[in-house]
Amino acid sequence: MAKYRNIILALIPVLLVVVVLLIYPELLNQTAGVFLTVVAIGFAIGVLAIFMRRR
């Protein structure tokens, strides 16, 4: 179960960005929206990589 919890924790920032973009689609046209998306995806990949390495 802990294995799935780690994956869910890594996906939380991505889900937050998706929800924000659904509520404020005009953010997609701004640099901040793109930056947030890249940061969230990069963070999720980094967290997943850390958990994979720990295992």
C-alpha cells in the first residue's frame, strides 16, 4: 500500500495544476501557467525517481 501512496503523493502537484488550468484556462496563454505545469511535472518525475531508487 505504501508503494501506491508514494505514486499518489507524486501526482498531487500535477493534479493541482490540472485543476487550476481547468478553472482558469487563460493561464495557459501566460508564462506562469506553462512554468507551473513544467515545475509540477518535473517535481512529480523527481519524486517518483527518488522512490524508485530507494526501492
